[in-house]
Amino acid sequence: MKHLTGLDAAFLHIETPEMPMHVGSLSLVELPAGYEGDYFEAAKAHVASRMHLAEVFHRKLALMPFELANPVWVEDEDVDLDYHVRRIVLSKPGSFRQLEQYVARLHSTLLDRSRPLWEIYIFEGLESGNHAVYTKVHHAGIDGQAGVALAKALMDATPEPRHVKPPRPKLRRNQYQLGVAELTAAGVQNTARQVVAMVKAIPPVTRALAGLLVPQVLALVRRRTPEGKKMQLMAPRTLFNVSITNQRTFAGRSISLAETKEMARHAAVTLNDVVLATCAGALRRYLADHDALPKKPMNAGVPVSLRAEGNTDSNNQVSMTLMTLATDVEDPIERLRAIHEGSRASKGLFDQLRNVMPTDFPSLGAPWIMSGLVSLYGRSQLANRLPPVANVAISNVPGAQFPLYMAGGRLTTYFPVSIPAHGVALNITVQSYDGKMEYGLIACRRAVPDVEDLADYVVKEHEKLRALIMSKPSAAEAAAEAAKPAPVRRKARVAKAAAKGNGAGRSRTAAAKRAQITAQGRRKTTREARTTH
């Protein structure tokens, strides 16, 4: 038995049929030349041989009596692999858009809580001849960084799968669920432990809030954009800030990681700033198409990891911060600068609070209270009326920078598939993988039925922003130029202007020199003639 933290359990309690709380990924799989086997069967056997490497594969929930407290994880001794790993054959022509639509449909359905909370789908019938793998895992058991660790357990770095030792035999208890008395005692003990931990955390949290949060928030409110406008903590209402249904639409796009890094270096900003600026430009285009671009700047809710380096626990260690998208700034370069300044302020505030932010809290009554509040919020349409704090969710997760293989097949893409929510109907998650930035856009179909247009705008905005950034001197070059004395700068500008002269200009200069030589010769001849006479 393993207790869920308060944060892990929160993802269970806020889940509704309209708001499933699982995350996933979609990968295209390229098989070796001449492959003749059944990839689905090979992949299923591969998963079976690796399940003991990650506990998410073989643990399930045991609910507390009357759901008075958080459930616990227990071992599932009889995992039905035929249920968890499934084959899907796309109808012709098997386009990538068909694949995206099918993944959106699968992402709409809740996971079965009586089983381990994961599913894997193997797609066949793609017109490219490739296969595809879509996975989904409940967020209660995994966050973005833990998902990367899970992928490394399941995947290989070479086409030949690495040798994995089989699991040690375990004593079967043949117990489907724990007893009422055992669960009740465990729930009471865990709640008491959480209360004690929370009481101990009150003084440092209070000091942090009083000493850091208030001044930082006031500074953030007073901070201005390059156009002189104050930053807004509350976001304007947009098409994305509505109550959602359980229907989804999904699109995935790839962008060069090397280009994105080059843009960040050239502009002296972070990689995440470039991602936010690219998304901001795409959102501006999309909303302008619908004549719905707000005059005030939009905000993004950005997940931030609390996970210590090297920690691979299968739980949630994440929080959320707000960052401006500066969508009221028309110029892309100025917008990037505003995002950079805003994100630097937000990160500074979060870094000071990181160590005192709790991820576990008392659970007595939490299932009833949280589930009731979320249901009320969604069904009462309050999300359509209350002012939003964030307009969209945008997340950037670092991934493996080398090819990954599953059962001998090479994963050519790794699109993340995340969670829209009531009031935030669009989620854009980006994961770097093997030299690419993989953008996964998932949304409520009623709010954003044409999410593929928005995904196309992401690619176009990346190209536009890159052209603008690279057309200007880099930040380092501009700083070096500004540090030079004025005469040196003038001399450099003159030399640069001369170097830019075209062939015609050089010809005119040569002609002038020849004319000068000719004139000198004529004057010399005239002097000699006068001397002779």
C-alpha cells in the first residue's frame, strides 16, 4: 500500500466526464527495412517484459470507505495486458490528420479506475507505411518529468532492445481489494501525518508569503511592457475561457530544436521565451481570424517542476505559475522582449517560493469537497462568466536528444497530449526530442474545432520570428558595438558601408582614378611644352 500525496489525489478528485485528467503522447514509428513480423504482437510482448521497471504499470487504486480520504495505490496481481495494449487499423487513406482525430477521440474517454491507470494503442494502416503508438496515463500517478523517466524505462537507445532482467517472483495474496478496517486505519493515520506536516509548514510558508510574495507581486503589477502598459494579473476573456465538453481535437507539429536554440542565443533570451513568443504569435493570428483578439495581453498558465535533479518517482512534483504572452504587442521582437521580462519576474518569484510550496496536505473530506466544487464550477457555466486568470496552458518539457526505439521500431516523433480544463479549453505542450521541438495542441472540440489551423500558425510564427531575429545583430554584437568609442563606431560604419559597395560603384571609383591619372599626365605634358618654348 502506498498513499497518494495531496497533489496526486487532487488530479483524481477534480476529474469529471467532461475533464479527464490523463496525459499521453503520440509517436510515429519507423520499422527497419524488410521488417516482416507483427509489430503489434512484438510491442505487446515488449511492454510485458518491461512492466516491472515502472510501478505505474502494475498498481491500481483502492478507494477509502465512503471516499472520506484519499485512495491508496495497491499492487494489481493480475494485469490484463490484452485490455491495456490494443491494436487499431486506420481506414484508407490513413492520413496523419485521421491519426490526430482518432487520438483526440481516445483522449476523450476516462480511464477505468478498477485497473492500472494506463493504456497503449498501436496504430496500423498509415499511408506513410509507418506505425504509430499512442499512450495515456492518469496524471494522478505521473507528471511531465516522471513521464520522460517512464519513457526511458519502456524505450531503448538502440534498435536492438537492451537486456532486462525478469522480475523476481512475488507471493500472490489473491486479494482483489483491501479490507474496510485496514483501509480506514491507513486513511486515519495518513491524514494525521499530513496534518502534522502541514502545521509544521505554516511558519516558513507564512514568512515566505509575507517577505517575498507581497513585494514581488506588487513589483510584477507595476512592471510595464515596452509600450509602457502595466502588466495584467487577470487575463482578458477569450474564446478559450469557457466550460468544456469531453470531446477533444488534437494536432501535432514539429519544429527544429537547433533553430529555436539559435534564436534564443541570438536574442539573449531563454528557449522557453522563444516557445512562448511563438505560441503568442500563433494565438494572435488565430484570434484575429475570428475577430476575437483582446486588446489586453493574454496570460499563460505554465507548469513548473518542483522535482529535484535525478528524482524519477512516479508522482507529481509540479506547480503552476503565470506568464504574460504580450499579445497586445504587434511587433514580434518587442513581444519577445516583453515575454522575456515578464517570465524573468515570474521565475524570480517562483524560485524563492519553490522550497516552501507544499505538495501534500490533509485529505479528510477532500474527495467530496473537491469533486463537488469542480462539478459545480463546470455545470453552472461559471467558467463562462468569471474573469480568467490564465487564457491557455503552455508547458515545455525537456526530453531525450537521441532516437528512441520501441520493440525495434524507431520513434520519429514524440508529440505530447495533455489536458484542457474548464476555463482553459486549450493546452499547448512542447517536448524536445531528437533535435526537434514537438508541439502537441489539445483542446475542447466545441471551443477550438479547428485546432489544426492554430498548429499551422505555430510553424509559420516560428519561421517569421526566426527571420526577424536573425536579420538583426545578435545581442552580444549589439553590446560590443555599444561599448566601442564613438570614433571607432563611425570608422566601422564607414568601412562597412564601403564593403557593401556593388560592382558599379567599384567601376566608378576605378574610372575616377584613371581620369585623375590622365589629368595629371596632361598637366605634366603642358609644363614640359612650356619649358621647351
